[in-house]
Amino acid sequence: MSVQKQMNPHFEVKVHVTYVESESRPDQNQYFFAYKVNITNKSTAPAQLMSRHWIITDSIGQVEEVRGAGVVGVQPKIQPGQSFEYESACPLVTASGQMRGTYQMVSDMGESFEVEIPEFYLIAPHALH
């Protein structure tokens, strides 16, 4: 049996990444990135973010998948025209990598759907040289 993933274009996800030099130890292959996510409901109906699925890939191709309930300990209900913003972080063993994923959402009518988190990059400033 195949399951069709229904992606919802009525939600916009924007991510801003910051390299956290004070938490990073390049000499020990520890690079720390903070990111701020903004999820905007551009639809006409509220929906609740139930869980997340992240795919994190470092620059040597190691992939880590992270799944969990909600985000930062909450399962926010996002009203039409409203946004929800949160901050989190990601450690890497390389100076660069990327993240992408999905949020699993539920409408007020009980319909489940996914919202895509577009791929974004984690790059330490010295990795650009």
C-alpha cells in the first residue's frame, strides 16, 4: 500500500541560520549553528503543527534524521494569516551541511497534511575560504 504525501502550499516556511562561534570548537570538529524558523499560515483555516521530520546532512555525506512531537516542546495551532516563530540549533562535525524536512500538520477538520521545510545551508564563515 502506498501513502500519498499531501504537501500544503498554503504554509510558508522561512529559516534564518547563524553560526555560533562561541559554542563551536573547530579543532575538535564541533560546529554549532542556531536557526530561527518562521511558519506562516496563508490559508483560510487554522492548523496545528503535530510533529517534525528533519533530514540533516553534513559535508561528508553523513545523514541524520530527527523526528519528534511538535517543535521546541509545543504543538502550536497557527491561525489563518498568523505566523509561529521558534529558535533551535544544530551541531555538526563538519564546517558546513544542510537541513530540510517536513512538518506534519492537522486541520480543524482532522485532515493530516505535510508542510515542506525547504533545504537550507549551515556554513561556518571560515568554510567559505
